[in-house]
Amino acid sequence: MLEHFREHLKGKVVILGIGNTLRSDDGIGSVLASRIKERVPYTVYDAGANPENYLGKIVKEAPDTVV
């Protein structure tokens, strides 16, 4: 599966998990971010329900791609 993503994710990549785990399937982004954080060669943030709080970190990273 990672090979499929590598075909599409070029340069510096930031993955941002968004969601509220208290709201059932709405939390899938956070769950996914937590599960892949140590398994992928990209910067991964679990932003929870507040992705705006990570904007500064993402800008500082200066990624080519944000997922």
C-alpha cells in the first residue's frame, strides 16, 4: 500500500489526521494518523478536531504535499 502512495506523494510530505474520536467514524483521520505515524517516512500530525492549531507547524515544515 505504501508503494501506491509513493507514486503520488513527491517531495516533502505532511499527513494531517483530522477528526473527533468521540464522534464515532468522524475520528478516522485521528485514528489513522496515530496508527501510521511510526510506519511512514513522512511527517504525521494528529490534529484531532482542531486542524487550525497545526497550521504554523505545517507552514514551518514547508511541505510539497499535504494530505
